[in-house]
Amino acid sequence: MFHSTDGAQPLILTFYGDDFTGSTDALEAVAMAGIPAVLFIAPPTREDLARYPHMRAVGVAGTSRSRSPAWMDENLPGVFERLKSLGAPICHYKCCTTFDSAAHIGSIGRAAEIGQRVFGAPVLFAVGMPRYKRFVVFSNLFAAGSISDAQDIFRIDRHPTMSRHPSTPMDEADLRLHLARQTDRLIAGFDFRRILADDASTALAATLAANDFVILDTLDQHTTRAIGRLIAEHAARKPAFFVGSSEIELAIVEHLTACGQLPIAPAPTRRGAVDRLVAVCGSASPVTDAQIAWAEQHGYAVIAADTVAMVEKDGVETAIADTVLAALSNSAGVVLHTARGPADPRLAPTRAALERRGMTAADSSQILGGSLGRALRNVVARTGVRRVALVGGDSTSHAVSTLGVESLEVAGPLVPGASLCRIHSRDDAIDGVEITLKGGQVGAPDFFARVFAGH
């Protein structure tokens, strides 16, 4: 499937992440399996790719998770066309394993419609991710409280965090019904019994022929490997568009490994410790709150950002950077945060400040994330810090955009869902800096210690 007759090294897949933390999760899934991969901040041209001739997977880190359908209509067709032109058989729209989205913001349904038009074929969905304790059974999504600790499994509409997400709460567990709120396309499920049946290929082809979108169950390693084979078969007919979590990448990896095609290159190895760490957090997740609490208890300098000032005042980033620099003089680890869990008292005043500017809570990730990115770039330029962490899905996407990153490669493993990446940039201040981009639900309480130690 992935061999060429002219001796060139064809791409195995391309992907677009709807936020930056999810994008690096997909990058990690292929890089750690021995598939050389690079993640761009803007859609690459063939000239851009010429600088990375050994790459076999190419991603684009996007911000569509916090964007409107109108924004998607304007921006995603060109991105998907660019990725299609690169010639990979598989193009993946990467969304979170919790599938949080809505008709008015982060619409996965709208993104899938655009992908279907560009690629001219029905779309397969693989959303759950057993490795991260996220499961889809008979098209219903279940998830653990976080992906690192042993916790109870919740139906997504009863999940302690995602059912109360500030902008895209998940109040429907049946992904067919949830998706139907965002699109009028024909939607069907394809459950684990059919995935594992001897006639799975024939049955799936028939289901795809009768529907626009087909949601695959994701239950365990057996279904993951079978999904990889089904993806490969579907994409072998002509380049195809897929939607889902990094289960797409993991399924492809499982299939190619079983076929003896991987690894192509050695996987990155652990990086080791640094002498200083700066982390900025734009997540209101209880998981992130526990990580900030752990850091505070273990000698890190923890700084509460003035989020109202970040909304109302221009140029506040310099003052934020000054505060971080002062903290670094007394502590090797600094954590700057915009919220301590979903009940943080700053949330309501920040929403009010946004409303005074004619914006909504959905705009907070762009405003706060952009400000965090500019402040972090200021800190790195003035201190020479060589490892940083960005925490929070939506806000991190905008922070990286203002930080000045051009592309990322995996530098080494860290924790599942949050590898260490190496920044490529024309800005000498941040070029070569190691960064981890972590979603709010990722990591154990000692996450920042893991980043500091590099393992």
C-alpha cells in the first residue's frame, strides 16, 4: 500500500489537528512507532516538505476546535485540498477522544462535510482510544476521568469534566445523535461485532455505500488492529478522509507493524532533565488543577494570571513575563495559570470582561492563549530556558501561534498523549526549544516533575 514504483518515499498519511495538543498526540503516535513525522503550524507546500525529505507523515496543527462553522467553511477546504495534493492515501481530521464539539463551535460534523466534499468519498470515524481509556461501544462514548490514573469509566454525558465543558459540554453519549446535531448527512454505526467478523470488509463497504459517515466502535487492541486493516483497505481504493482521535494513527501503526512494514526509523528516546522549566496553563480541568496543586506543594512557583487584565488591556504580556522572570530567580520551576479548576473565581469576571468587549466565552481561548504565547516567548528570549510546557487544548493552539513556532518534531517520549517536541523556527530565541503540549485531561498529578526530568 505504501510503496512507490519510482523509488521515492511516499507519505503514509497526512493529518490536521483541530487543536495543537491533539496534533502533537497524533504526531507522537506515528513518530514513536518509527514513522518519521513533522507537524507544521501552517499547511506546507512541497517546497516546505523538501526540507524534510525523510518524513513519511505530515501534520498541520489547527485551531478549528475553537472556531465557528463559518470559519471552517472559509479555511478548511484549502487546508484539506493542500493535504490531498501531497498524495498520501490517508488524510485524518484529528479530534479529541472526548469528541466535544457543538453546532456553533468546533463542529466536527461541518469539518467532516468539508472533507467529504474535498475527497469525494464517505467518511470513516474512529473516536475512542482504548490506550487512553476512551471507548466507543455501539456508537456510545465512554471515558475515564483522566488518561493517566486508574479511574472509573463514565458515559461521556455523565463525565465529571466533559459533561460540564465551558464551551462544548457533552450531553449526548451516542455519537450518531451528537453528530446529527451538527450535520444532515446520513450517519451509521459499525459495531465491534461487525468489525471483528470474517466478512467485515464486505459489510463495511456496503455500509459506506449507503451512508455518508460511519462510526466505528473502538473497544480494545483487537478492534484497533482490525480498524487499521479496514482503514488501509478503504484508502487503497483512492485517497480517503477520516475523522477521529489518534486511534486512527494507532490503528494504522498496528496494521503496518503486523504487515512487517514498521518501524521505518528508530523511535526517539528519552531526553533527560533540564535545569529550569516554565509551564503555562490555560485549562480549567480538575486534572490540571491537581497538577498545579502538586507543583505548588513541591516548591514550584505558582502564579495566578490576571485574566481580566489579559482581556481588557493591551501589552499585558510584558508584565506577565516580568512576574515569571522574578519567580525564576527563586525557583527552577514556574507554573503560570489562568484557572484552578472549573470553579475558579476568575472565570465569571473574565466572561464579563469578554462581554464588555462584545465577545463570548468561546473567544477566551484565543484571547488568553494568544497572550500566554506572547508572554512565554518573552520569557524564553530573556532567560534562555530550553524546555517549556503548554497546558490546555483550545488555549494552547493560540499560544503556539503567537509563540512563533513553524514546525515540530518529536524529541522524545514523556507521558502518553504529551511527548516532548523540538521547535523549528526562524526565531533564534525559540528555535530548538523543547516543548510539550498537554490537554487538560492528560497526565498524573506529578506531570510537571515528569516534564522537568524528561521521562
